[in-house]
Amino acid sequence: MTTYDHWIDGVAVPGTGDRFGEVFDPAVGVVRRRVRLGTAVDVDAAVSAARRAADSWAQTSVTARSRIMFAFRELLVRHEDELAAVISSEHGKTLDDARGEVVRGREVVEFACGIPQLLKGAFSDQVSRGVDSYSFRQPLGVVAGITPFNFPVMVPLWMHPLAIACGNAFVLKPSERVPGASDLVARLYQRAGLPDGVFNVVHGDKVAVDALLDHPGVDAVSFVGSTPIARYVHGRAGAAGKRVQALGGAKNHAVVLPDADLDFAADHIVAAGYGSAGQRCMAISAVVAVGSAADDLVERIRERTLHIAVGPGGADGVEMGPVVTAAARSRIAGAVAQGGKSGATVVVDGRDLVVAGHEDGFFIGPTLLDHVTPSMDVYRDEIFGPVLAVLRVPTLDAAIDVINANPYGNGTAVFTSSGHVAREFQRRVEVGMIGVNVPVPVPMAFHSFGGWKQSLFGDHHVHGTEGVAFYTRAKVVTTRWPRVREATPAPLAFPTV
Ligand code: NAD
């Protein structure tokens, strides 16, 4: 059985720990690989390697750093299928979906290839007589990235290409449930010409995370995961004096107005709710049907839900794979049961789904609940599984009230044919990423990704220009080069122009 080692200073190392995590194939429910769970000593080795590499990496010209990103991008293209296969086998998502995440992550590398332009400073000539002023940005030093299971390649790629292109060294602590892809990414960076020590991987759980949060050699932490852990990471790393961005969980609403094309809305809601078995931070989990839209919409979603092909992610024709663990499957089934008990109508029940030949896989079928209310746990909790909950409200105002009362604010979408409704919606919802007739409005790499409220702790969203700002610090220089001594002595009063 393969055991994933850490990757420190350009080599695979077993480290000092004697604990291992089990890496399942969720489609068959068996352990296929093991991963080492790093210790504080392993974290110190990775951070020390990163610190040693960081200085000379920061001195490397910005064009040389950009060229390495171009080379890394080509390798990601060449190894797309291999990365997708590892993702699918450890996470469970379909191969097409896994390829999609590799491509969306690669777009951040493509953005990072433009780092010379992104790091261009600003110059002001003659701000006073003989005085010029200019600003530029410098790397922070060592950045740690801590990532969730649901996007084993894309979410780390939100972080390290930009951090590294900005001149930082990086230590990644990937999810211990899906460690394989990070192993391959580390080797691709090396082949792209990245100096050893600039990109390191320490596998592990809370022990490794805490060691990173406390380590004085780590200057900044990018975290993506659930809200309780995001809050914790933000607090602990912040208390240790680090810059932190911590992206948390979500409850994403799709509001459907009676004037929407209901077939179009149902198609897209089904894709956004059940794609990746609902395990996306931007998945639609709550459908808010306004007024007369409700009955027709629920019927259209129901019809489509019944035809989704569920099976192992690597098989042809499969549209939805299993969820990541047996524990996740029981938690999701429990939430559906609780929803039914508290008065929701279970329109489609995926709990008893059995996939022939994969009886021990962690499968749960697409599930649709109607007449859900904001007080029910199945609405309040992040289910993170293939469950759509329909809430019925009378007006657009009521729909916006439901969204704004929710503690999360990651993504939301409105389905309508009215420009006026769309404009009202986008201006009034307290959510960071909004789709108009687009159910999963994940911003492109050249914009920034981030939610509001309990979906993000910290000031900066990830990637795009906010990512560049997060991974760098600004300096402003004011210069004067006098050729002759000035006739009058410098006044003691505060200088004005
Ligand atoms: P998680 O919070 O359990 O784990 C995330 C990371 O934190 C992992 O690397 C894990 O090892 C570590 N971790 C877990 N428990 C810890 C603890 N007690 N102390 C320190 N570190 C700990 O999240 P997950 O289950 O891997 O991923 C799913 C969650 O991530 C969902 O809530 C989803 O919404 C969220 N997510 C959010 C975004 C976003 O952009 N906002 C994107 C993807 C996923």
C-alpha cells in the first residue's frame, strides 16, 4: 500500500511521526493508501527549509519567477488526466469534474504568469519641488496554506502560485483525506525549475495545523475549510501575529422568480446542487421559490433528480459519485431524517440508494426536500451533500430577507428575466459572490474569490489582485537628490507642499 510522505526541501521524507491517516477510495469504501500525519518537528523542518529558500527566491527576478510559472502551467496541462485520476480516486468525484477543478486551478497559475505586471508599483513625479514618491510591494517571507478535502488541487492552487510568484516560500498542509494530488504538484514544481524549499508539503491533521499556526517562521496563513475551523485558525494565527485569510463554510441560496425560465433554472439548480455530490463550497443547497414559481419548479427539479446517474467517479456516464467518507454519508442521511421529522416533505429520498457492485461505497442519492423553513436544522446546518432544500416565500423581499438572515454569505444566485429584479438582488444581498442566471458564480482567477459574514474571516479574498495584496507588503518611498545646499534651512514646521 502506498504511503504518502512529506515533501520538504525538494525531497520526499517520512518525517518523525508514527501516526498515519487512512486514504479511502470512497466508491468502494476501502482504504487504498496511507498518509503520514506530521508532527511539530516535521512542520519545523518544512518551515526552516522554506525560510532558507525564501531570501534567495525573493531576490530572483520577477521575470524568472514568471517563467517558472509558465513552465509549471505547461506541466499541469500535460498531467491533467493523472491529477484528475488521483482526485477522483480519493475524493470520489467524476473524472470530468476533477478535470474541471484542475483547469480552474490552472487559471490562477495563468494569472500568476503575469506577475511582472501585477507587481508594478506606482510613481509620482515632483510631489514637492525636487521630490518624487513611489510605491512597490515586497513578499512576506513564508506562507502556510491549509486546505479542505473537496478540491484537492484547485483550492491549493488558489494560494501557492500567487504566493510563490510574489516571491514567498510556501508550506502546504493539504487535507489528510485527499493527499495524493499535492504530492504530484510538488514534483511538477520541481520539474518546472522551482528551487528546492520554495514549495513544501507537510501532511497531517490538527497537530500539523497547530504547529503551523504557532510557528514564528510563518508570516501568513491562507486557510479554506469549515467555519468553526476557519474561525479558530483566524483567531490562533492572528494572536501569533500572522496575516490570516480564513475562508469558511456556506449555505448558498438560488432564488427563482415566477418570471424565470423554469426549465433553465431547474437544469442549473440540479447541476449546482448535485454536482460533486453537493460537496462544493459554492453548491446550491437552498432553493428559494418565490410565489407561483414553487410547484412547477419543484416538479421540474424532481423529474431531473430521478435521472441522475450515480456511481463510481471513474466510470463512463456517471454524473455523481459518492461522498467522501462513511461518516459524511451517515451525517447527511441523519440531516435528511431530521428534516422529515421537523415537517419538510421528502420529495426524492436518496438515502437507500445502492450502487450495484459498489455496495460498500459511500453513496447517497440525490435528495430533494420541499416546504423547508429557516428554523429547521436541515436548512440551518451546512449539509455538504447531495441535498436540495426548497423554501417557499411570497416575494423577492422575503427571499432577500431569508438570505440576509443566514449566517453564511459565500455565494447566491437569482433566476429571473427581469433586469430590475437582478439589480435589486445584487445590491441588497449580503453575500460575496452573486450569479444572475448563473448558479455557481465562482469568480475567474483574475477576479477574487471570497464570501461575507461567517464564510470569510480576514480582510482579503483569495486570488486576483486581492491575492497579490495578501501575499505582499507595500512600501512607499519619498526621495530627494539635492545638487546644492538649499538657501534657507529646513523649517521645523511639518512640511507641506
Ligand atoms: P475542515 O474544516 O474539516 O478541514 C479543513 C482543513 O483544516 C484540513 O486541512 C484539516 O486537516 C484541518 N483541520 C480540521 N480540523 C481541524 C482542527 N480541529 N484544528 C486544526 N485544523 C483542522 O473542512 P473539510 O471537511 O475538509 O472541507 C469542507 C468544508 O470546507 C466545508 O465547510 C466547505 O464549505 C468548506 N469550503 C469552503 C470554501 C470556501 O471557499 N469558502 C471552499 C472549499 C471548502
